[in-house]
Amino acid sequence: MTELAPGLSREVVAAVVARALEEDLGEAGDVTTTSTVDASTLSVANVVARQDGVVAGLPVAAYVFETVGQGRVQVEFGSADGARVVPGEVLATVRGPMRDLLTAERTALNLIGHLSGVATLTRRWVDAVEGTGARIRDTRKTMPGLRALEKYAVRCGGGVNHRMSLSDAALVKDNHVVAAGGVVAAFERVRAAYPHLPLEIEVDTIEQAREVIDAGADLVLLDNMTPAVMREVVEYVRGRARLEASGRLSLDNARQVAETGVDYLAVGALTHSAPVLDIGLDI
């Protein structure tokens, strides 16, 4: 079996691939391929980029082919996750029974195309803020069941990850503030309940930012603030806390926001709006 990249859990990949193949194969398997292709026919196929982009998910695609092939399929990589690729570039070569290659094709391409799309979009954001010191960070706005893979793809694109689940870290948002009776009250209640967990608190005014920073917050989410207000918060903080911009962000204004001095830009679009990178299989 292909070695998975660091940060990719074999258990997670196996579960995703098993569910995807279950969807694709149904009860009778690939009826078209088994009807038209002799079991003895061997073949070689290339996984080929059709667009410029950043590839992610090559080991996941390989896992699909190897799972379907049950020892009959070999995969050789021509590229690596995180690499920029161009149209016509061979990302991997797959050898084995043609039945296995065709049966695995769509599941493998669905996964690598989606993950490469996430990595490609992430890289566009990373390039947009290059040299500012700000990092591009993802959110929990991921497809159910694919979070670990999508966050891996964000890393392949040069981004960094936010929390994986609701239990990894606390993020106090506006509804929590309402429930607790104020930003400082919400901050103090979470800190008392989970003193060792990372804690981020969302604010939408400079007054709230000052309150929570003075209360000891070390990670503050600046929600829907203008660059001018963000710069004012950065000046007030003077390195006492890390700051993350969220809301009203686009590739057009990413650099302007990054130049305010914030540490992160939180971009839900990396995972919820990334277009698929066109990747094909050529026999």
C-alpha cells in the first residue's frame, strides 16, 4: 500500500474511500466494465492534470486504485502533493487489470480533483498575502466526512488549520456572547471551565477587542471589521495577542487586510467554495 503523507490518517482515508466505493459500486459492482472488458486485459493509465493548479490527494487516489485492485494494481507518482502542476502533466501512472483501473477511476478522480481544488484556491490566497506575515487559515465550513482531507489539502496549498472539531479549542462567537452576557463574561467562563484549551473570542467592535485583550485573551477574531478599524486594534494590541480577520474577505482585498498587521485571515471559502481542479485518467 502507498505510504500516506504526514498528517493523513490511514483510518480516515480508509473510511472515506470505503464509503465512496460503496456509493459507486452499489450491489452489483461496475456492470459496464465487467461486461465490456475481459478480466485478463492489463492496462497502463496516467492521471493527468487538465488545468494549472496545486495538486493534493495523490496518496488518497492511489489508495482508491489499490483498494479496488486488491494487490493487482501498482501506482507510481509523477508529482507530489503541494506541487504546482500544468495542463498535460502526468501526476501518477497506474498499472494493472483494466477492469480495476476503470472501476476505481471516478472515485479516485472525484477525491483528487476536489482536494486539488482546495489546495489551488488556498495557494491563490497565500500568494495574495505573500510577504505580509499574515497566514491563511481555514474554518470548520467543510463537507461532512471530508474535514480531515480538506484540511490536509489546505496545508498542501500553504495554508494553516483552525481547530478540527468543537472539542479541540474554544471559539466564543456572538451567540455565545449573548448567552453569557458579554464578551468578557463569555471569555472568563470558558477559561474557567477549560483552562488548558486554546481559546479564541470573536469581537465586532474595537471596544470589545480592548475589553477581551485587557482581560487576557491571546487570540481574538475580528469579525467584519474594516481595515482601518483592524489597524487600530493592531496598534492597541502591540503584540499582546494574535489577531484573526474574518468576514468581508476576498482575493481582491486580502492583501489590504493582511497589511493591517493581523496574524491570520480566516477563509471559509477555501473548503466550502473551491472549484474542482480538472484531472483526468488517460488509458
